[in-house]
Amino acid sequence: MPKIAVIIPKYGLVGGAEQFAAELTGKLCSRPPHTFQVFANRWQSGNPALTFAKIPIISFPKFLTTVSFAWFVQRRLAQGAFDLVHSHERIFAADLFTLHGIPHRFWVRRIRQKSMSLYDRATAWVENRLVYEGGCRKFVAVSGLTKAIFLQEFPVDPDRVAVIHPGVNLSDYDRPDRDETRRMTRLSLGVGPADALIIFASMNFEIKGLDDILVSLGKLKRKTGRFKLIVAGKGNVKKYSKLAREAGIADNVLFAGVVSKERLVDFYLAGDLYLMLSRFDTFGMVVLEAMAAGLPVMISKAVGARDLVREGENGFVISDPSDHEQIVSRLEILFDADRRRQMAEAACRTAAQNTWDRVAEKYENLYGEILAAKQAAT
């Protein structure tokens, strides 16, 4: 029975990569014949089929954070006989590496537009070692955008880089009291039956483009005031409340703060569309979640989930988030109830094609290819 090592600093905790690793590993460990051991610094799991190994992290001085995790992982892996190592984090060596982010050097210089700190240089060094010396047989990007940037920074054989999108659990949105949830949630938020309810959820308002959203909605209000925007998550509420007032939409925007997963699902089910104009997002799992709830989506072209958006069918991709007139024109289309209903049905079909079960099946096939290749090489 193949023994698989899964590497992730925080397993099942808050964060896209953390949740991804937990969802995927949970599905895979229910599919014999593999057994799994997770190597993590912290974890949250109620899955009795998994075993965990504690990996220390030296976080001071900061530049040792990534290096120390990679070093301790290497040391622990050497003590066991694993048939396949699947890492969700930058370490020294692995058979399979899931790219939840883009190359660190690219992120710092091109996205954050910062100079490389000692921490950044150390992290990039670990990443370079994994790519060029770590024996990785396959890299898996979470989107076409992520793959393109990875190959731009690391010109490896493109056939070694697959794209497998994250998944979604449809059962989270399949509620028998869906209509009542929608009615009661809208009532609690002060949203009228005729109001179009726009959902925005993020733990970083600036990166996710909330400023352009507010400006666009200010222009939209001059044409129609029948909408509400729910802002869920974490950010500088004072700053964005001021922007909402300046745009003339203070009464149209509700800052809900950080909410539980269950409450966010309530928001999705109460909503009419999802809007996120990120400066950059390797995928954006909230986009697929919104689709699973039956929401057409509007995202920027810098969001990896654009792979799943079919223009005018289940959503829209905005080429330039500062083009507020284009955003307004697309929102006007989505405010048409009949058109929105058609797009909502298409969004649901898209989500149904991207469940965690399907993702697990694709990874299971990759595991089989890698295991076969390793066996043939011995």
C-alpha cells in the first residue's frame, strides 16, 4: 500500500492553501489503497484516517521561517519510507508540488513591487532548490495564470506543469430551506426584495479591488439605486467607508466584518451576484464558492478563476478594473432578473464540474503516474 507524505505548515486552518490541502487529502485518504501522513507545524482535523507529525518552525529571525521548515521536513522524511512526497509548501525536495502561489521572487518584485528582503531571498532560495534540484516530477498549478507565471520564472519542461483547479463541496449550498435562508438573511441585512444584492468577500480589501468596486457602484447609483453591497472579511473599514461616502453609496454598503463559513454561505444564498476585481489572485476559491451558490461572478483578468468564467454565460471578466464604465455596463446586464437567472444556472453547472471529488480523482491519477515512473526507474 503506497505511503504518501503530505507537507503543509498549517493544515486545515484559515487560508486557501490550508483548506485546499485539507479538502484534497481528506478526499484522497478515503480512496484506498493509499495511506497518508501529514507533516505540519499546526493542524486542525477530525479525520481518524490521517496521522500527523509536528514540524518545528524557527520564525525569529524571520528569514529562517521557510528555510527551517524545509530543513526539519527533510530531516523527518529521511526517517520514514515514503513512496511519494506531495508538498503544498516550498521545501527542498518533493515528488509533487502544488503551486498555490506564484514564484516568490515574481510576487515580491512584480506584484508587491518591493525590493527583496533577507526573508524573501531565503524563501526564493528554497523555491529554486525545489524546482531545479528537488527531484520534482510534477508541478500542479491551481490556474492557467499561475502556470504561465511559473513557467516565465522557471523555464522547465511545460509538460511537467499540470493545471488542476481547486474544488468545491456542493453540499454546503444544497439546503432544503434555501428560499427561507435567502429571505431571512436579506431581512437581517436590511435588503429589500427588489434590491440586487452584490457579495464581496476578502481578507484583503486593497488587493481584491474594493476601491474600484466602490467607484463603479457610485457611477451605477446615478442610473439605479436599487442595490446593496455586502462587504465581508477583513480590511481598513474606516478607509473604505470614507470611499463609499465619497462615491455617494454609504447607504448602499454594509461592512459585515469577518464572518463564519456558515454565515458567508448565508450571504451567498441571499445574494444575486459576486464581484471581485483583484490586483492578483492565483485562483480565488470564493469565486467557485459563489458559483456553487448560484451566483454569476464578475472578476478581473488577474484572477486565476477566470479559467472557469465563460463571458456573458456564467459571469464576466474585466480586463481593466479601473475601467469603471465597463464595470457599470456589465452590472446593468446582471441587474436584469431574467438574464441573471440564466447566468446563475450556468454558474451552478460550472461548479458541479469542479467538485473536490473530481479534483481528488485527477490527483489520484497523478499519484499513479508518479508512482509508476518511480518504480520503473528503480
